[in-house]
Amino acid sequence: MLQTANSTSAPQTDLAFQRCINPTCGATYEANSVRTSCDKCGDLLDIDYEWDRAVLPKKLSEFEAMWNQRTNPVRFSGVWRFHELLPFVPQDKIVTVGEGQTLLQQTDSVGDYVGMNHGKLHLQYEGMNPSGSFKDNGMCAAVTHAAMMGAKRAACASTGNTSASLALYCSATRLMRAVIFIGSGKISYGKLSQALDYGALTVQIAGDFDDAMIRVKQVSQELGIYLVNSVNPFRLEGQKTIMFRILEALRWEVPDWIVVPGGNLGNSSAFGKAFSELKALGLIDRMPRLAVINASGADTLYELVERRGVRWNGGHVNMDPIREYNDLMDREGKKADTIASAIEINRPVNLKKCLRALDTMDGVVRQVSDQEILDAKAKVGAGGFGCEPASAASVAGAKLLRREGVIAPSDRVVCILTGHELKDPTATVAYHTTDQEVFNKTLGSRGVTKASHANRAIAVPNELDDIIKAIQLYS
């Protein structure tokens, strides 16, 4: 529902504006306008603020006082609790369904698998959000802005999680209708069921996510529908708060590494923006390093950064290698293909913003196989936190970086688990199954040859003695 605050100390909200990320352009636009790119140069936009006029805490620990206002829906939200750091909307216009009640879990069992010293590996579990993924952090901000703009329909292209989140917010608030675009065969039933159940208008096109993204942008422009994909800069404002909650859980100490799966690159972009702002405002004294982990079947960022040398370069990104690689994918008909469906994207819309984040956070990019992803996923699950395959890319990536010596065993590392295990139960069941045919059909075609950490069911006769013997033998 649309929740309103009763606080009388809301920060000013005329501080916000939209700014082109291209330094040679730098065009600005008012916050109360709908656009996903710069009118002048076509580049991406940031939400920026006149911070010198903002009411800000002198130190981050002052946000702990917001826990005393838990009866206020704004401060109950794990996003809007940090309203002072994303003050683009008056508190009485905020949309919230209680998102952001997520958990940072320190885990030695997964740390042992990665190769970390005890006490050093943490998992940020965003699957605890209302729709089961991190998307709710950004969606509440985008829907808030959409409502401010009087939108009656909101649209997205999705591999599943974005559509589930948009559908939830539209259904719960009844402020607008959700229109979602999905590709053919590129969405898990766990995610599709949410969009359908929440009443979204679902449009399935012949193509993959990248095709759906092209069409939803065209349709949104043609019909005047509010677009909520992460090309929308307000989405990323909400996603910044994942980092604020991590700092809060770590008693406001900055970790050494943030490791995140790389799909459309909204999270990595938002995280870079969050820490850049906190550092500029004097609220932290150093930046963590960033690791963005691609699936090997959807490795555009890895290809461009690690193999073709593409860099932020102060905002002057060399576009030639990017165009060349896109042309190569077109000529070869290359489509993203990974069991980690949430990051099954070949043309990430936030590429430039991610390059900026990698620059400011001294970041690295790696790719991991579906085999490595599913093995890591099994270890995360065995530790008590089931996640969807894409989430486990962060743990697989941390293990790879630890093996390479890039991450030290004594570093404090936070891996982002982006979505709940039940988002894609098919992959989980196939990994642990005793049915080789099911395993081969679901996973074998993706190069997964074994389930090293499978927890398989034990088949026994329906006889009490046999059941007891099996339990005694295996427990």
C-alpha cells in the first residue's frame, strides 16, 4: 500500500536532479521528469543532489536512531530508513511494502569452501525481500517516482525477478498496471508464477532478454508507459541502500570486498554510486573493492574489461571495442545461455555505470562456469541460506579470486545473494536428484557434469527395519 510518514523532520526534496554521466555533456534535468537517457547525447543518467543544502547525519551511526521509529512505515523500510541519502521524494509520497528487511550472515561453512579465515566471509541475503529478490530495493524507488509522475502503467523487460517485483508493487499499491516483457523460454516458473499471480499483463516475445529490452523501450516510448528497468536512474537509488544495510550490520565498518553477480549491472553501478557518495560526504574513510562475477555463458562484461581493455577512462569510454563485440555477437547469433537465468544477459544496459564503479572501487571482473555456480549454490544451501543460481555466482567468484590470490584469506568479504532459492527450484532439484535423466536434461546441456555437493534422497524398501538401518547408516 502507499504508506505515508508522520515525521516532521523530513529532508528537503528539491535537492534532487538528473545528470548525464557523460562528462563532456553533463546536461541536467529536473527530478520531476520521466527520462531514461540524456536528451542531448543519449547517455545514461544519474540522480544527483545538492548535498551542501541537504540535512545529513554527521556520521552513519546516527541512522541507528531510525530503529526507534519502526511504527513509521518509512523508517520500517530497509530502503527508506536511509531517506536522507536518497532524498528525491517527500516522505508523504513514499511507496513501501516493507522491503529491505534483509540479513547479513557471517558464515564459516561457506568461508571454508571459499578459502577464507573464520569470521571473514559474509552473505548479504536479499532473498528475504517481499518478492524474494534484491529488485524490491530499486522497485520501491522507481514506483515511488512513477506515482509522483502520475503514471498509470509501468513496464519492464525481465528474466523474472524484475517482473515479479514490479507486479508485486503494482498489485499491492493499486497505483498502476504492470506490463512485463519476457523472452521465450527464458524465465523460471518460480518467477513467472509471481508475475501472473500478481495480475501483471505479461507479454512473451520470440527472443531473449536483450530482445525484450529493445522492445519494452520502444513500446514505453510509443505509449507513454513508465519504464522501470535499471536504465531508470531512480531504480539504482533504491539499490544503493543494500550497501547501507551492510555497513549497518558491520557496525559501520567498510568491508574489504563486495562481490556481486553481473547481469544488467544495475547492482554494481548502484554500489559504486553509494560508496562514492558516502566517501565524498565524509561518512566513510575508504572504499571497498568491487568484484563483478559473470556467468561464462553471459560474459560480456568480462570480455570487454578483462580481454578487450575497456575502461571508464574518466567518462571517456572507448566505444569501439564495445561496438565490435556487439557486432560479433550479432554475426554469430550469440545468445546468453546459463543456468543462472537472472544474469542471462548479453547487452547490459548499465555497462558504462558499472565501468565507473569498477574504476572508483578498484574493481575486477571474473567469469565462472555453471558447474562452479551450482557447486557454490549447494554449499550456500548447506549453510542454511538457499539462493537462486545467479546469487551463487558471487560465492563462486569469491572462491576463484581467493584461489588467484586476489582476495586474501584475512580480507573481510561480503557476497551478495540476490534472490531466494525458490525462485528457481528446478535447478536445485536437478542438482540433488538421483535421476540421471533429469540431471542430464536440465544441467548436462550446460556443461554441468557432476554434483560434487549433492544431498541425494535415499531409496529404501517400505520396511521399518530397512528404514531404521538407513537412518542409522547415513545420519
